[in-house]
Amino acid sequence: MVITMDIIVSGGSNIKGTVTCSGAKNAAMPLLCASLLAKGKVLFRNVPRISDIFDICEILRYLDCKVIFKGHTILMDNTDLKYKPLYLEQCKKIRGSYYFIGVFLALFFKCEICLPGGCKIGSRPLDVHLQAFTDLGFRYEIVDNILSIYKTSSIEQASIHLTKKSVGASLNALFAGMSLNHFELHNGLFEPEGQDVIRFLQKIGYHIQYQDNKIQYTKTQLEFKLVKHTIIPDRMEAMTYAVLGLLKGEVNIKKVNPSDMMYPLDLLKTAGYQISYTENEITAKKSYGKPMQINTDIYPGFPTDLQSVFGVLFVNTIGVSTMKETIFENRMQIYKDLKESGVDCTIKQNVATVRGTNAILSKNYTACDLRHGAAVLILALLGKQKSKISNFEYVLRGYDDIIHKIKSLGGKIEVVEEV
């Protein structure tokens, strides 16, 4: 397993070609956890081959599930599933391990788990999750970074209102609510990835009604069967390659759902960038656009996960663009990198101002998180010389086969250190 990775990127090469979008990381993580709620076997297609997914698979195997991961397909069999405390390094490493909490509460009415890890992009407490669990009749305690949570109430139906819109908390509340006979969730947030999870649960046979971020669940008697599900395309990956095309040449991205990313696509078209799309493809050509003023927001607004790569795109705007990060306070590193690379860029609190330019100075970078790592990769490709990117393993947490895909487009990347 890759622990650390450094790469050397040679800038100046032309970028042109076609890439195929992989399955969405943010759907695959909760889907694999939710597979424990099925009876029989589950076949997932379009699974991204990324390190976070490999870690989830290791947790599933620890629980005595059979997991066969070949190509982009996973066959799951949880017939021998056993309850075990999740005191695992994999749980500490990845944020998505918290989905096991809600699933365990539905199955076993208890969970003991190491608090989840993930990228250090800002404050991401579990307060909303824990309040939802409490409202559903569970009690918890946290001692030495271990969360223990147990059923303490005999309630069989509940209607709860999340204190804050959160995709993770909404899915976790849904999972935990499936321990009751009837459950309603209000003020939830189900982005395209969360909606994919709901469709999967409905395929299993659960009676779930979803409309306008409101969930209604009624207890269901399941049948043993094989459930097949194809994971939706990764909209963050698709837009990352689109930005690369707008900056460096021409990229065609296949097997995408443009309808899931209309806000950023409309922003680009309004700004005058050469970007077009059909029902399942996006084409992005090198172009210069008008300045943009963007605030990150929850879906269907501008995704915080695209903030860093759009910050790099700002160098191809004619004028001054601004980006305000409203969700994760520690996600502004890319603007420091832009400034050190010769870009006229200022940062005040969580607002960055970037003036377009034709000149990027090559330098060495350190990836601070998944999306920042993808952004500095694009920035390195914009330079004329060689750049070293350290901690590139962050990028492998969410981008399937990104080094090979960039090479297929004409980018020059060399892996220089892998431990």
C-alpha cells in the first residue's frame, strides 16, 4: 500500500485527448458501507480504484464479509457478517468510515469506532451526526478518540430535523433511522451522490420515499437476492479534467452526468469559456474567460470540492476573479501556491483575489489535501519547467488512475518516490 508518493511534473507539454470518468468517490464510500444492509450478494459496477475504497474493503473483510474487487467491479457477500468494534487504522485514515456508524446502529443497535480521519481542510465535527443519533434514541460517549454509541430508548418511530444541512449526517441519520419501524428526516441534504445511495437502498427493497431533501422510511421485510448497482460518475473528477482542458488544450470527458454539475458549467459558459456538453460527455478547449466572482455553497451551488481547481483556472481569466470559501476554512492553500508561482493573488480571511496572467513560474509543491493536490498538479502542468509534488498520495485517495490519465493526454509525469 502506498504510504507516501512524490512525482515530477514537466510543464510546457500540450494537453489533448479523451478520458473516461470514473465512479464517484463520494457515492462509492457510503454505498459500500450501506451494502451491509442488504441480504444476499451485492454487485457494484463503476467502482473507482482509489486508496479510500481499498481501505473500506479492508474494513469489510475484517467484518468477515467476502469482497472480490476486480477491475472496476466489486462483488460483496455479507452472509457471514459479524459485529466487531472498529478499532482500525483504516477508520482513522478516512473520513468516510463514519458511515459504518449509522449502518451498525441499524444492524446491531450499537457501534464502537475510532473517530474518522480524512483531509485536514477545516472543522468537520460529528455534532450533527451525534445529535441525530441522540434524537433516534441512542446514547454516545467519546473517550480517547473512541466513539461508543448504544441504543437506550425503545422508540419505534421518530421524526427528526437536522440542525445543519450535511450530506454525511443526512445519510448517517437515514441509516440509523432504519433501526426503527418508521422514520422521517427533515432538513437533510442529499447531493447526487446521496441520491445514488437512496436508489441503491430502494433496489435492496427498503421502503424509502425521497423528495426535496425529506426522507420517509417504513420498516421492510427483505428478500434474499443479488442486488446490482452502477455507481454514478464522479462530477468532481469530470470538472477537474474540464478545467485542465480549458487551461492547457482540449479534453473530452466521457461517461459523465452534466446534469449533476450545471452550476459550475453555467458559470463557465457565462464567462465565455469554450465548454460544451451532451447527455454524457463534456468537451473543454483552451480559452480565456471573463472574471468570475464565486462563493462556495451546498448543492446545487458551487461545490467546495472544486474551489481549488477553479482557483487555478482564474489565471486564464481576463481581469480579476474572486473566490470566497464558506464551508471549509482551511481550504485556501492553492492561492498561496499561485502567489509563489508569480500570480498576482491576495488572500484575506477566506476570500482570494486572483488576476489573470500568461506566466506561471515552476516551483515545487506539497499537496495538502485531495482537491488541493489535483489543483497543484494542474498548476505544475501550466509551468514551463519541472516541478516536484510531494504528498501526492492525497490525490490517489479520490482520483482513479490520474497519473495514467494525464499521461494519455500528453502530460509528462514521473513517480520518483513510493514507500
